[in-house]
Amino acid sequence: MNDGVNGVALGVFIFFFVLVTAMGFLAARWRKAENEHSLDEWGLGGRSFGTWVTWFLLGGDLYTAYTFVAVPAAIYAAGAAGFFAVPYTILVYPLIFTFLPRLWSVSHKHGYVTTSDFVRGRFGSKGLSLAVAVTGILATMPYIALQLVGIQAVLDVMGVGGGEDTNWFIKDLPLLIAFGVLAAYTYSSGLRAPALIAFVKDTLIYIVIAVAIIYIPIKLGGFDDIFAAANDKFTESGNGGLVPNHGGQWTYATLALGSALALFMYPHSITATLSSRSREVIRRNTTILPLYSLMLGLLALLGFMAIAAGVKVENGQLAIPQLFENMFPDWFAGVAFAAIGIGALVPAAIMSIAAANLFTRNIYKDFIKPDATPAQETKVSKLVSLLVKVGALVFVLGMDKTVAINFQLLGGIWILQTFPALVGGLFTRWFHRWALLGGWAVGMVYGTVAAYGVASPTQKHFGGSSDEIPGIGEIGYIGLTAFVLNVLVTVVLTFVLRAVKAPDGVDETKSSDYTADAGDPGVQVELPPATAGSSH
């Protein structure tokens, strides 16, 4: 690692950062809103994005700076076990093809902005809606923090901020500046900012990966040498080579499946989905988004390249930025660092907007100010988006980076517990609202307690997301075990509650709502101010 600042790389990085900052502020004039004081406009971009804008927005949302840094870092540290991210992104697209169009239709029909809006409308339960909202906010916070960790990793490799003995303010000043810019243009432009910037972010990432997958192997003697070096490393370390042993295969499979089920439960995934202008846009995107999985598979190979290149870092998150610094000319290293940095800004903006929308619609409006006007909703959401980012920044600056990563893993366990209410509700009204709440509570408690008991070399608690599966004895993903318990409790309680004729909530939806498109009669894109909350 260079001791000084890489001036050329830093200059290129700053150029692209200034470019996307300008785009972020100009985005407020792009597809200018008819009514700026509306969550539909600020938080969902007016629900007006077509196929390509939605594709870039979802790609920028799901494939983040953390993906760019952490997936190959997992390969660098653990071998082929780190490839679990590739099959889970392959599994997720057929899954979402079955339910996302239904969610889009019913949300446009009733003006829903969040998943909690739908859950309340479907099951007539403020309590269940609140549980989904709180879970979404809690799961999103450490995810935003990890985007800032990605920026910090790039800044560290470029030598920006000084060493460990540098005054904390000087050391963290570049990150504070990046945070301030992100907060300003998100507040100003809403979802339009990350939608526009996503074009630059994804273009840079595709260029960097295309160059890296050709250029770096040539410099290292080809893929034969790269895989041989990686195999030697993991054989010597006692891992048995590149492929996980039998016990590791259970962890690999359950983590891939559980992650696939959880990905589109995250609020930011749904926010990007609901911003599209038609049901058909969603269907098309589920068929072309797998192009990102191809990119992810190539990206993961960088972990093996870092081993073959002799990269040695104490923090595995620095492995790929350090590989770029070692292998690329300074100017192209700057392009690669810019891709990672911008790859943090896009999802961080969407995540903060999604969390703010959940608070505004399902906590502030439902429990604090039921008569809030659309303008008041928008103002509160803007302010909360700032607070969410401040919380993430404090999390990053105040805690060890490993803690941030492990809390993001805990967030994945939590968000998976909203699957029965959201996806189940899209297809059936059989589940009882109280049973769904009971199943959610069991899944949350079990998942949290099990994760608390997992230790790692650096942490006594919350040291990972895998533990022994009860009744099977194999090590598997805690989130998937908690999800199975959640479903079992929900089913059993539903039978009991329906047998005793427990009061059911009022379902404000009907079957035709789930297949409606934007041009169909009666479909509204935004609730009129006079009734903007009557159906929630």
C-alpha cells in the first residue's frame, strides 16, 4: 500500500465525484414534477421511469459499493464459498417475476408508497404494518453504513485522510464531505438524483470489470496461474482447497436461498420498483436484470486475482481497491475508485429515501399526525432521510468496520421475516393478521438471539450469520431457519385464530387490483390531497 497520496488517481476520482454531484442537483429539473410537495414525486420519482431508467436504478440499488468490495473480498478470504452471492442473484429474478408485478399493480391502484402501506391495506392492521416498517428501517440503517465503509476503503487506499495517528476530524473529513454532498442532493432532488447518477455508476462499473477481467489476468500469467495460486493458499490454510467442504455446503446453499428470499424485502428494492411507470416495465426488468449477475460472477473472480497478485491486507475490504492500485495505471485506478465511490452514493441515497418513506407513511402519518397533508409528508420524509444518513455516518465513525458488516448480516435475518406478510399477502388473504404478527415476532427473536450467540475472532457476539440448524445438526443460515419457524408459527396460529373466529381486519383490495396496469380505468398514480390517506 502506498504511504502517500496517489495524486493522479485522486484527481480522476474527484472529477467523477464532482460530475455526479452536479448531476444530483440537476436531477431536480429532470422530468420536473408537476407537484413537488408529494411523496410520489420526491420519494418515487413520480412513478414515471421506463424500462432502462428502472434497470439502471435497480442495478444501482442492488449492486452497491459494498457488493463491489465485499463479494471479491469474501472470495479472497474464504475461497469459492464466497460465490454464494452469484446463485442467489440467479434465484431471485424468477422469484420476483411472480410477485413484483402484483405489488406494483396494487400499489398504483391504491397509491401505496411502501410495503407497509400494502400490508396495512391488505390485512387492516396498523400493528402488522408498524412491525414491517420498523423492521425495514432497522435493516436498512447498517446497509447505508456499509456504503460509507466502501467509500472509506477507497479513500484509505488512495492515501486520503492520513494514517491512524492523524486527528480524527482530518482523517474523516473526506468522508464527511462525501456524506454532506449526498445528503444535499438527495434532499433537493429525491429519487431522481440516484436514478440519473446510476447511468454513470453502472457504466463505470461495467468498463472497470471488462478491463479488469482481461488486463489483470494477462499481467498475472492467465487464469490457470490465478486459480493455482488461490488453490495453493486455501490448501495450505487447511480449508481443503477452493471448494467448500461438506459442512460448508449447507451454509453455502442456505445462505444463497435465504438471501434470494430477502433481497426484495428491503425497502430500497421496493422503492426502486414502485418508481416504474407500468407493470410491463417490471416484468421486462426481471428478465434483463440477470445481466448484472453475469457482471457479479466476473467481479467475484477479482478475489482470486488479488491472491495471485500477492495482495496482503489486514482488512479484507481493502483487497480489491489495493489490487486496482497495484495493477492498473494510476489514471485507470482513479476510474475504478470512482466506480466504487459512486457505487456507494446511488444505493445510499435510495436506501435513505426508502427508510424515510417508511417512517413518514407508517409511523408519522399512522400514529403521530393522521391528517398530515402531502406537503407535510414530503417535508418530514426529507428531514428523516437526513437523520437516517447521519445515523449511518455515526455508526461508521463510531464502530469497528467488522461490526458494521455483521450488523448488516443481522439486518438480512430481520428483513426476511417480513416475507410472509408481504409476499403471502400478495397471493392470499388466508393468513390471519395476528398470526402473521406472531410469526414475525418468533422469527425476529430467534434470529436475533441465535446471531447474538455467534462468535468470531474479532467479536464475542453477532460474529456471523450461520449457526447449527435445530433438528438437522448442520451449520446453516440463521435467517432461513428463523423464516421457517416464522412460517410454521403463522400457519398454526392462523388455524387456531380462524377456528375461534378471531376478528379479521378489513381488506381494502380486490382481486382485480393485483393485475391492474397504469392505463386501466380507476388506477391512480397519486391520491388526491382531499383523500390522501383515507385508504391507508
